[in-house]
Amino acid sequence: MAVDLTNRVKELLAEKNYIFIKRTLERHHPSEIARVLEELSPESTGFVFRLLPKDLAIEVFDFMDVDRKQVLLRSLSGDMVATLLNEMSPDDRTELFEELPAKVVKKYLSLLSERERHVANMLLGYREESAGRLMTTDFVDLKEDQTVDEALAHVRKTAPDKETIYHLYVISRDRRLVGELSLKELMLASGDRLIREIMHPEVVRVSTDTDQEEVARIFEEYGFIAVPVVDSEDRLVGIITHDDILDVVREEDTEDIHIMGGLGTPEEEYFRMSLVDSVKKRVGWLALLILLESFSSNILKVYSASLEAVVALAFFIPTLIDTGGNTGTQSATLVIRGIATGEITVRQGLKVLLRECGTGVVLGLLLGVFAYVRAYLTQADVRIAFVVGLSLLVVITISNVAGAFLPLAAKRLRVDPAVMAGPFITTIVDIVGLIVYFEVARLVIGIGS
């Protein structure tokens, strides 16, 4: 549908039928219009955007990605830029400012009203990837000594300027968070009752310095629409809504996938990345892996006498190191995911390692027997078959433990556990696997190194 709408807008632009462009876009959801604008050239984006009614334009701007927002702002007049920045939700504006050069942010801050400038500076002052950076200050708060009728009047008066009104937060005279209730509960309560009588005093909250991944886990665990954010003195300073957390989950998953693939932190979408940038993101890790893999060549050189004595050993090297690498990657993936969801902590490290060791032994026995049979059928040599089977058992066990240990060690060192997956762990297991293989062969067959 978005593709058809984009093509239609391009046709109307070619025909210079600007009135019909306006009428066509007004019938669609702001998110659909945003996708259309993102597919147009920068010049056409600014032109079409200016055709939209003011209120619709503001909604569309919120749905555009950060890169397109930057391009669009450069094509608009100062008054329109000021309007957009002042009308944006504080959290979305913070996300935009994070991506801009300091000089540009300073210029845009000067276009904000005094209140919005104060809010923007406050949010930008919090640590990156913290709850403080994610939160919005557009929420409804109630006083605990208000009556229900007074609270409803307050909600009606302030609701148009708030991001969400379905969850209401109750504060004391010194703005400490003391309770919460839903809009439904407020509407159904008797008008003369006090808010403190109907509120829920136990409130799940996060602090301004809580990591965004922890916030995401809280949303998942409780199924929240919004969660309140408090400062060090438990004063309510903002809320985080579910749509912002969806963005966080997507960003964190994308980052983990990139890091696990040895691509570093994602910076741009695939089709917006130049060939040069794509190569730059990959070449560093690949060069490092080549350096690590050189150890494998040295190991083969050290055990060259063993290979010359029993050439058949070389036939099973790919099976051994590939299986070990796959096993380690599986184990690392499970542990990294467990760490990300909070199911696994560093304190549970020993328990996790023992569990993966047991799993590795069972997998190693099953696959070792299979490898033994295969090696015997192809080489008709019991000793070689035994070396292959036993080596696979040991390698799988070690790989499984290593796959669990490395992410836990990274977490302990405050490094992203995703770094210890994919190509990195496969390379480490390759080196260990070769050493194990030739040492087992030396002990079983009795050949020298």
C-alpha cells in the first residue's frame, strides 16, 4: 500500500498536481505519509511536507526516522522548524538531538520556548541509553489530596498536551511518587472520594539512570503501557511509554545481531550505507580473525609430522572444527540471550557452566559415536576412528563450556556479551579443537609431534 501511495505521489509531482497530492495524503495515516516522504528525494520531501496541514505535518514528522528528520529540517523555514521542535514529544526530540552536531543542537535549542528548552537540556543531561534519555515529561500527575471530581477536571484540562492519559500517577506535595491508578478507575469512582483512597500505593518504577535494557525487561514482565521515572529522591520526573520501548528493543536486537556477526555497532540502514562504509565496518573484524586463524596454521605446522605419518587425520579436521564452532556458537547464543532477558546473571555463572558442561558431554557422546562409525567406515582403521570420536567428544564439551564462559566473562568485564559470539568464538574453538585433535592422536596412535 505504501509503495502504491509513493508511486502515486511521484506521478502527481511530475504532473505538478499539488492540490491533489495534499488531498490524497490527508486520507492516510501519518505513519504511511512518513514512509512516502522517506522514499522521495530530499527536495521533494521538503516540498510535499509543506503541503500538509500544520497538525498533520507535526504528526508525520514524529513518525519519520532520524536521518530524514535532519534532512527535512534543513529544507524548512526557521518558523516551521521552531514549530516542529516545540511540538515534538520530548523523548523523540532528545533522540533527534543525539544524532546532530553540537553546533546544530545549540541552534535548535535557541528556537525552543523557555519551558521546552529546560526540558530538552534536562533530558540531554542524562546518560545515553538510560531511562532519563528515553522518558517524556508529557504525563498527567494527580495530587493525593484531590477529590475524584477535581482530578477529572485536571485530566480534561491537561490531556490534550500529554502523550498518554490512560495511566495516572499520584504525587505528594514534594512531588514524590506515592501511587497510581488508571483512567478507568478514576472515572468509575465517586466524585467526592479522595485520590489517596482509590490509588494503588505500590508502584513499579525506574530511576533516571536505569539502563534501557532493564526498562525493556520491566515492560515485558509486567505488560505495561507506561512506566514512571523518578529521580534520586523518588520524585516523579517523567514516564516511558511502550512505543519508545519497542524502538529500544529493535535497536538492542539489531546491535546484538551486528556485533555477533562481527560488524560492530549499527549506524545506518542497509540500503543507506555506502560500499565504502560497508567495507570499513567489516574489514577490521575480518583482519583480526585472519590474525587469530594464523594460530591454526601454526598448529598444523607444529603437528606436520603427525599429518605426514597418518595422512587420514587431515580428512576429519573440517568435521572436527566445524562441529566445535557450531556447538560453541549455539551455547553462546543461549547464554547471551539469557543475559539479555535477565534470566541469567553473572552470579549464576558456575551453575550455567556446569549445565553446559553436562550438555556438552551428552552431545559429545552422541556425536562422537556417530563420528567414530563414519571414520571407521571410510578408513577401516579402529585407531583413527577412535581418535576422531574421542576428539569430537572433548572438543564439543570444551566448546560448549567456552561458549557459555566467554559471554559471562564479557558481562563481568562490562563488555557487551554479544562480542563473544559468531566469528570470534568459532575462531577460538578452531584453535582449541586442533590442539585437542592432535594431542589425542599423539596419545592414542603414538605418533610424535
